[in-house]
Amino acid sequence: MDSQPTRLAYDISEVCVLARCSRAYVYQAINHGTLRAVKRGRRTLVLAPDLARWLSSFPAISPKNAA
């Protein structure tokens, strides 16, 4: 059994690390409505299911035909 609790939310710096993108890109996604974020006091948090949904919405890379 896991001793680590499941993460429910991530702050912006953690989202940047997990998604391998800049803070500006994350805030742009939030402002455009493609990534949902919530506020807790002054902190901006992204819930784990919203982060997973956002990451899975990125287009897949199509394999190139080997000719």
C-alpha cells in the first residue's frame, strides 16, 4: 500500500515542471480557458484531473511514413 497520499492539486511552478513548459504558457492556457485553475487565497492551483485533461488535449504526433 502506498504511504504517499494522492496529490489533489498543484501550484503553478509544479505544473510547469510536470508539463515541461513556462509559467507564461501555463498562465496563457488559464487565461484562454483551456486549463482550469482555482484560487486558494492568493495561490493559484490546478487540480490534478484538470492538469491531466489539459495534457491529454495536446495533439498526438503522427508517425512519418518510412519511404
